[in-house]
Amino acid sequence: MNTSTTATKVLAWCLHLLVIGLLALTVVRVVAGDAPDAGAVATVSAVLALTYAAGPLLPVVARSTRAAALWLVAVGVVWLVLMSLSAEGVWLAFPLYFVQLHLLPRRYGLVAVAVTAIGAVAGFALHQDTVTPAAVIGPTLGAAVAVAVVWGYQTLYRESEQRRMLIDELTATRADLAAAQHRAGVLQERERLAREIHDTLAQGLSSIQLLLRAAERALPDRTDAAADLVVQARTAAVDNLAEARRFVAALTPPALEGTTLADALDRLCATASARHGLDARFDLTGTPVPLPTAHEVALLRVAQSALANTVSHADATTVKITLSFLDDQVAVDIVDDGRGFDPSSVRPPGPDGDGFGLAAMRARILDLRGTFTLESEPGSGTALAARLPLPTIEVDP
């Protein structure tokens, strides 16, 4: 339940109990004082109590301003009759102020309070046969206090509702943000898996396909050569099975397990030379430094993807992979003497896998705040460079 709603109900019941208590006090004082109109005062007090009780019991009074106004008029008329019989009824003016201000719009509430204050002053003066300052100040001061309290409470209530609405909006915004972050995480993970599959399984399967095609061409005249190609294809299949298992276990690439990035690139060139008859060479420059796993994986995947493109599309005879440790960067350069291509003619990634390799390589490097450049033109080979910033090493003072 809303806290403000609970507080409002508690205050309303306190007000109802105050009215009933003041009516009972009026009857007791009149009866105890042996007033001649005691019976009439008791009767009118009972009628006033019943008339007042009809308000909380009738839901229409709380929903309709017109119904509330009619009910307040009825209560006010009976109260004025009580005031004409006994000056004790003046005390009921104070709770009536609160009821009027609560149920009526601000303008009409002020009018009702002013009329009630005038009735209280006039009724009290009627029984005293004179108008005294106390008779005027008492009801007037009570009306002013009631107006200040009710308007102050209404202001606090509005501010509380505004804060509640703001909190609800912030909660909804936080939920939307969490959902958006979840969707972004899902998309990022899909993109990562797509890059991994393209750079490993897809390239490995493409290599197996090329080896088996070469074996097919060697049969039946060159069975020894065909058998050697089949062995290489089976080795490639074993490597790709290891990659597939790595996806499930989310481990470091097998090529980097227990070795360095330089050794992994060297083995990559040796494997490409053995499998595809390509003169693939590796060169290391600079002083090697430890790299984060993410840097090593990204640079290895770029080299694998670039070398696979060279084998599949470049019709090259030589390719050189250079790993360079610079002052504040680590770089991998892949240069081949193939037929080259126009980079602007590369199609965007599609379901057939075309165009995805370059986009995946570039995305890998940019995700790590690096730079990726590609230079090529028909007949002039291709040069690809991927550079990543070296991590800052904190030195203890």
C-alpha cells in the first residue's frame, strides 16, 4: 500500500474521531450544566453525528465535488442549529475547517472556511450577548491554522507524488537500460562468435576443402602425393576439432597454449608452406614483451584470416608475416605478392561469408583500441597491418 495513502486514511479517521469526541463533549457539558435546552442539544448533536457519518460511508462524497459540497452544506446547517442552541458547538468549527479544505477545491474551500468562521463568531457572540476580541480571534486563528496545515500538507503530498513518479520513471528507465545492455551484450557475443567461427572453423574447413581438391586432382596417377594431401587434410580437421572444443570450453586458442605469439605465427607460416606450397615466412622485430591474452588472440586471428585469404584468393607465391614490438605498440604486418584487389569493391558481409573476413579483422582490432590498415590494388599484391597499443606497466615506487 502507498505510504501517503495510508497516512491520509489515518488522518481522516483521526478527524472523524475528533468530531465525534467534540460532539460528545458538547452533550456532556450541556447535560452536566443543567441547561434548559439540554434535550434539544442532545437531539441536534445526534442528528449532526448521523449527518457527518454519512459522508465517510457514502463513496460518492469522496468521488464527486458536487456531492461533497451538498454533504458539507447539510453538516453546516445542522451545526448552525447546534450553535444557536449552545455555545459549546463552537469547538466543532475547527475540524470542519479541515474537512472543507480537504474535500473542496482551494477557492471554494476558502469560502467554506470563511463562512464557518463567521458562523462560529456570530453564534458565540449570540450566546455572550456581545462581540469580544476572543470570540473573533479564536475561530479566525483556528481557520488560519487549518488553512496553513492543509495547504502545507497538500504541497508536501504533491512533492511526494512527484518524487514517486520520478522514482518510477527512473526505475523504468533503469529496466529499459538493463534490457538494452542485455541486447547489446547478446549482439556483441553473436558478433564475437561469428568472428571466431569465420577466423577458425570456416577458414580451417576451407583449407581442408582445398587439400582434398588437390588430392582429387592427384588421383589416380599420383597416389603418394594424394595420400600426403589427405594426411594434411586430416591434420587440419583435427586442429579445427580442437577449435570447436575451445568454443565450448571458452579457453585460449590451442595455437597459443603453452607458447608465445611469435612461435604461434611461426608455426602458422610453416603449416601454410607445407599444406599449400606457399613460401610463407615469419619475421620478428623488436624485443618481445608479455601481451594480454586478448591482444595475442586478436593478432593471431588477424594473421590466420589474412593468410587464409591469401591462400584462397590471392594466387600468391610468397607471403611474409612480421610481428613488431615497437615503443608503445605491437604490430602484425601481412604482405603477399598476389594478384591484389580493389578494397572498395569488397562486398559487405553476407550469408555466404563473402566480405566478412576483413570486417571481422577490423572489428577485432578496433575493439582493442588499435588501428587496422589495408593497402592493395589489382596486380600489386596486398599489405595488411594491425596495430595494438601496448598495455601500461605500473612500476612500484
